[in-house]
Amino acid sequence: MRLSPGAGRAEFLIRHRFAVLTVAAVVIGVKTSVSFGAGSDFTFFRMAALVFTGHSGDVAPNLFFAGPTLATGPLDLYRDVPTVQIGPVPLAALTPVVLWLPQHLAVTTIAAISALALPLCLHLLEGAADEHLGRDDSRPVLVFTAGAACLLLWPSAFGRYVHPDDVLLLLAACAAVRAGVAGRWVSSAVLLGIAAGAKPWGLALLPVALLGSRGRRLVLAPAIAASTAALPWLPFVLGAPGTVDALSGFHIYVSSTAPLSLLDVGGQVPSWLRPLQIGVGALLVLFAVQCRLVLAGIAFAVAVRVSLEAQNYDYYFAVLAVATVGADLAVRGRRMPWATITVVLLVYDARWLVPNDWQVAVIQASLLPVVLGAVLLGPAVSRLRTPRRNAGPRTA
């Protein structure tokens, strides 16, 4: 039977889904970075890179850095500039790009690298689903549709904001799940450690290391993950006493449009927020691992972070949207990425249509129950929508 031209184009797009998504993500990401220019985030990243490489004298005094001091060497970075929330691994990886390239070219390069992470994460999640749940002919359509929805958030968010640590966290987490379902537990543990070392709330993902672990692995896998997360920080902690106190003493402020404001919390973020995010996220990730829903574990952890957050930057939601693709893939028989589409619609459109701050905060807070419901109620909804086959008359 001859396919219609429209069907033929759709088949071509789905067959080459990762190439199509790569081109689209890079084009949108680079275009966004050119439109917004360097921005304050890149300036902040460059300041950190200069201090990190021992060139604090080249940093002009600003709101975040009082100027060069005798103590501000590379190992003093996180103690003297605790506003730096970029982990050592992503900072070291992109410092050459930041310092060696002209500013506009460096911003464009980081935007392109960040854009490439979108199709790569989707490829890893689809491969994990094939390995964990078996192949499904409808899965490429789901992944392509989900990727198209994520294009509304991911490239524009990371084209505007220079946040390679968030990109690295999600990429390492997806790779860890892919390695874990394939039985490569050491690789999975190391990747989880890299993710946790990139951002503190990434510690909530460490229970993924327990996937398939038995006997000594129940101890070894989490130990490897935790050690990998801590190792890059050790030189700073040991070389500059007071680093831990300085980092833990840094607090951002609660936005009136963020979920934390619904609890009547204002001013500086309370010290209990990050432990709460990590603890609740880790429990849900552990639940996902134990219930063969490990593909949804990343989305659970990110949704906890976003729904219990004091701010609401676009890159939070971009990470959640891509992570939610794993939640859609975790539900057997799902043919469309309903969870991903719902999350994208809520944060891309609905958030800007409501008239006041508390409703914006409610929408962000609702993301966790939306993701949980899409996964936990998914099988029941699928059974209701799938017509039962006629099995013939019953016999006694």
C-alpha cells in the first residue's frame, strides 16, 4: 500500500527523530543565546572560572565578589564566593570555553552544548526503556512527540541561562539509569555521583544505585556513588577550612510566585528546605526503583525539587520536562507522552495566564502530584481506555 505524502513525512521524522531534534534544539538554543547576549549568568560563571584558575585579580569587584584578596586562591573559591553554586566538575569542564573564547562565542558554544543534551537524554531514556521493558513499536512516536514538546522549553531556557551544572546533572542521571537497567552497576554509581556532585539536590537520585543490587552491591553501589559525588569537593573542603560553613550559610530569597510562599515563608530560604527536597526526593526515587518504575525516578526527584522551591526559573522547568519523558516511558502501553505534554502546558503557557502570584505558585506546586499521578495512575487509565478482546463464551 502506498503511503500518503503526509504519512511519509511523518515516518521520516520519526525514523530520524534524534537528528531532527538535534538540529531543532541547536538552532533554537543558539538563536536564543544570540538574542539575549551574555546576560548576568554568564558574567557570574566567568567570575567563578577566573577565581577557579587563580586569576581572581582579573575579576572586577561586584555584588558577589568584593575583589581580590590574599586568601582568594583556586581552593578558596567556594569559601570566599559562596554565591557560586556551580559544582567543580561542570566548572572545570567548561572553564576553557569560558576563558579562551570571546564572550559572545563562548555563550553560543555553551548554548549549543546544552542543546545537544536534549536529544542525547531522550536517546538514553528510550534505550533504557527498551532494555528494561522490552521493545515497543509505538515508543519512537512517543519519544519524538515528547521531544517536540520539550523543544518549547529546553533550548530557550539554556540558550538564555548559562547553567551547565543542571545540564550535566540530567545527562548523567539519564546515563546512570541506562547503565543501571543494563546491569552496569559500577558505571551507574559513578554517573550518579557525577550528577549529585553537579547540584546538591542531585543527592536524591542516589537510590538509583540500588537498582539490581544484591549482597555486597547494596553497600558498594551507594558508597561508590557517594564517594564520586564528594571527591571533587574534597580539595576545596580540606584546602580552605570554612568552605562548608560558607556554602551552607548562603541563602537565596523566596519569590512571591514560588511554592514556598504558599507556606507563608518569606525572606531568606530556611535551612530545612534543601534537606527536605533531598529526603522526599530520595524516598520517591527508592519507591520507583523498588516498583520497577526506575525510568520515572528522575522525574520524581526533579518534581520534588521544583514543587518545593523558593524560585521559579525557566531552566528548572526545562529539566523537569525532559525528566518527565522517563515517567511517560515507565508506563507500559502508553502511546503518547501525556505527562510531558501536561507539564509543558502548565509551565510554558498556563503559568503566564493566571492573574496573581499565588496562582502561579499553585501551578508550580502542582507539578509533583501531576507527575506522580501520571505514573501511578497510568496503568489503570490505560486499561480503561483499551477495549477488551472478545474471548468467546465462558465455559464452566
